[in-house]
Amino acid sequence: MPRGGWGRQGFRAFSEGFVRLSAGCGVAKVLRAEGAGRAYGGGVEVHLVPCLKDNYAYLLHRPGSSEAIVVDASEDAPVLAELERLGLTPKAILATHHHVDHVGGNEGVLARYPGVKVFGYRTDRGRIPGQTDFLEDAQEFDAAGISVKALHIPGHTLGAVAYVAEGAAFTGDTLFAAGCGRLFEGTAAQMYESLNIKLGALPDDTRIYCGHEYTVSNLRFAESLEPNNPAIATKLAWAQAARDKGEPTLPSTLREERMTNPFLRVAEKDVVAKVNERLAQDRSPQAVLAAVRAMKDAF
């Protein structure tokens, strides 16, 4: 542990290049960043809203603005309560995928705020309550004064979407801190492309806001694959300390994920060695990811 311990603002791991700039327990200021072909700059505030057992919904708004975006309204009561507490009015709900623990609050929010737009991928038509906008891959749109880009990232589900805005990516259950979602509808090949090609093309300092508080358990699994990876050990110690204090472990950054997430490290020799017995003739990164996912399912 660095001298002085992990500060309240998170940590900067001294030798591994981690940069965590989350500010406090529930809100993070997202700084200026450039997206490919379009600027995602100017800054927004991101508020984490704990829902259900371990889900997160997110509220985004520009500083000083009362208009907000809701990402993944898992349930209506905590989302509505936080909107009221902050004096915010939702203008859009962004659904990362159709699972009920991510869209179960849509109808309650819409009942309180009629006319709110609900965004989701086009193939989730009929599966996302209240959906009004049916997105294509790489489609860009504006909501609550915030520019957003949708990335189709199948794997966990076939209609999964990440929303990129202001240097942040809201990845639902596709990319977790130190993990990825189960392959309920998609394939390992799709998940590999979504994680390592599509999301992997984002800048290293992209902040990752995912759908669940799974960081500690995911890092324990990652450590079982790479017990000699100091970046994993460092982040696990930090994450456990944060959870012991009741604090969230999000956001992560894409830089941290490249160093600690086994599903972004499927070419690393230690990871491949751990799943070697599960591999047949196909030793591609996609096959390694499938084997690692199978191990995680049983972990």
C-alpha cells in the first residue's frame, strides 16, 4: 500500500499507472475527453443510485442544470427519490439491455414523468418497457444537453448497448469492473469483440460505470488466475476496504481494466495457462475467453 494509505478520493497505484478520480461515495465529476469523431466534453455529474441487491442506476446532468438522464432504472423508488433530492427532472432513460433488474423501474419513472424518452437497442423492441427510441450501433443523440453515443456490445444479451458520454462509458452487464457478464444470449466471440475491440477502442482514461457491485468477487477470481499480478492485489485491497466502509468501487477506468480484468487479458500467458486444460485445438483469444467465463461461472 502506498505511504499514507488510500485516500478518501480513491487511489493512484504507485507503480502500475492506475488513475482513479472518483469524487466521494456517490457522485463523480467526469472531465473533458474526446470521442472518435465527436467531442464528449464540458463535464457532467454522475450520481450512483444503489438499487435492488447490488445494482446501480445512474443519474447524469450538467452542473447547474435540472435536466437529467437516467441510466438503467432498475427500480423506480430509489431513482425517483434521488431525482427529487437533487432537484432533477429526467428527460431520458437509457437502457443498457432488457433484463428486468435494469428496466424494472421504467414504468414507475414514466408514470411520474410522462413523456420521458426511453432509449434501447433496436432489437430489444417489445422487451424494454416504454421504449421510444430504437438505436443502431454507433448512433449519436443528445439528451438533457448531453451528447451520447451508443455502442452495440452483444454478449451478455444480443441487444446490449454501452452509452458513451463525457469520457465515461455505461456498460451495463457486459463489462464489469474486473469481469464481464454471463453469456445468456450471445457467444464468447461476440463478447470478445464487444470487450476487446469495441470498448477496447475507447481511451484508457474512459471511466467505466457498470450495472452491479461485483468488484470484490471479480477481483478474487482474477487473482486466482494471476496470483502474481500486483495490480490485481492492489486493487482488491482497495476495493475490499471501500466495501467495508459501505462505499462503491465505481467508476473503474479502462486503463485499470486492461491491467486487472481477465476478460481483457485473454492473451496473457498466466491466464492462458490456467485454462490450458479446457482448450482443444482452438487456442484463439475467443476460446480462452469462453474457458475463463466457464471457470467464472463455477467460481
